Amino acid sequence: MDSLWIKTKPIIKKLFSNYVWSIPNNEKIVFLTFDDGPIPEITDWVLAQLKVYNYKATFFCIGNNVEKYPTQFNKLISEGHAIGNHTYNHVKGWNTSTKDYLDEVELCSNIIQQSAREKKHSTLFRPPYGKITPVQSKKLRKLGYKIIMWDVLSADYKKEISKEKCLENVLKNIESGSIIVFHDSIKAFPNLEYTLPKTLEFLSENGYQCAIIR
């Protein structure tokens, strides 16, 4: 994922209203999401952090990683978290033909269903890098997918930002209904390891609940 903004601007939400950017509510519920996993040690660590507060999250999985690490994938499901499709090879929609992009999504979907111990089909989709063409979006939505974007971007994957800045990106922008993006990836872990526990502590101390996206 890549983006020019940390807090998604209202004009963007309005222009691309077919995408889910946030889930407004009056109950102080936010939606933690993790992209690019599962990765054994890192995904296991994230699950342990969430378990401390009994928080649930939505994991947008790369099909290739699901295929390689079915144990971690099934652990996500057994612990009550939601699963989303993030393509098989983490492809960028803007640089990919519509046919190839849809094939990537379908392949990821098939791997998710084949790898799950319990029958599992997810209609949640997040485009890698947040980049998807209007035609790709329209076709996926016709297939029943919900395109889930974000309201708050931690930018944990950016090596050039400090862990303190990563935390600030999150804490300064959270509000009820926010969809917050982290990454359970090797690249993001130096920032994630610092930011996630402090984010969870902040949410708990301020009366927030964390729920899955449906």
C-alpha cells in the first residue's frame, strides 16, 4: 500500500464512495486491519498483542502467504478474526490488466477456501497499495466484493519514518468508525513492534472497542 495522506480526506471518500473508508458509529468502535500476512513469527506476535485486550481485527491476506503458512492462516480464523483478500501476489492494479487482476483475486480466494479448515469465503477485498482502476473495482463489486480502504494509515511499512512518527500517525487521527491500517510483514515490523502495543493500550484506556469488518 502507498498513499499521500495519513488521514483520508473527506473529498476522497466522497469521490470514491463505492469504497468503504470508515464505518461510522456512536459506540467508539474502530476497525484494526493488517495487510500482507500471514507471516509466522510476526502474525503470531500480532495475535498475542490483540489477545491481551480481547480485540478482534481483519487480516487482508496475500494468497501466496496463505498457501505457504496455512497454520498461521487458520490461527487467524480460530481466534475469531476476519479474513480479507489482498490478491495472490500483491499486485498493483494500475499496472495490471483487468483480466490478470481478477485472476489474482480469484486465485487468492481459491487458496483461502482450500486452506481453511472450516469452509471460508471472504467478500472483503483491499487493493494492494490502495491502487485499483475503476473497471477493476466495478467488476469486483459485481462479483460481490466489498472494497475496503482506510481512514487512518499508520505507514508502518515506510522505513524512512521513525517509530514515534508511526505511532503519532495513528493516535492523532483515530476516531469512532476509523479503519486503521497496519502490516503484519517483515518490512513493517520495526515500526509495528513499537506502535501496535501503544495503540492497543491507548484504545483500551480511552474506551474504544475493536471489531471485525463484515
